[in-house]
Amino acid sequence: MKKITIGGKTYKITFNPKERGGWFGTTKQEIRIGTKDTNNQLIGEQILHEIIECILAERMLRYQLPYVEHENGYYLFSFNHHQFEELIKDVHQALQELGIKLWKRR
């Protein structure tokens, strides 16, 4: 289990080999990633997807359009450039907490 900070809250990331896809919950502060029948690239993409979507939800930048059962396409993301910069800071912090460094000064 990994832990990252989003919006000042500690989220735990768990991996489940019996599930596919990803999910996050702001109430229990958790991100779940399914690893069943998938490869490392898709798992990495799913981790980033859930982290970024969770950040947007915590910052109240994700809006739900009229409900359609079993359809995730009805979320709208809207933010200005300042909010985008804050999003990038949160993503960078989450990556660092996962041990991923994007830049190292020589």
C-alpha cells in the first residue's frame, strides 16, 4: 500500500489483482487500482488518471452533469490557469511521494 497527500489529506493507494480499472473515494481517502488482465503502462495510466481526478474533485473542479447510470462520461472539469498551476503542484507532490522524480539538477 502506498500513501500520497491530496489537498492536505492522506490517501492510501491499494492494488487489487481481482479488479479492473480504478476508483477513488474522498470520504475514506482511498484510491483503488485494479491490476487484473492489464499491463504496466495501463496500470500507470490508471494511477495518474485517479490521482488527477481525485485532485480535481478535492479542489472542487469536477462537476457532475445530469446522471446517467453506469456512465463516467458525465463529469465536466473546469478550471482557470491559476487552478491548473495548483493542480500541477498536487500532481508533482503525489509523484514525489510515490518515489518518482521528474527532474534532478546535475
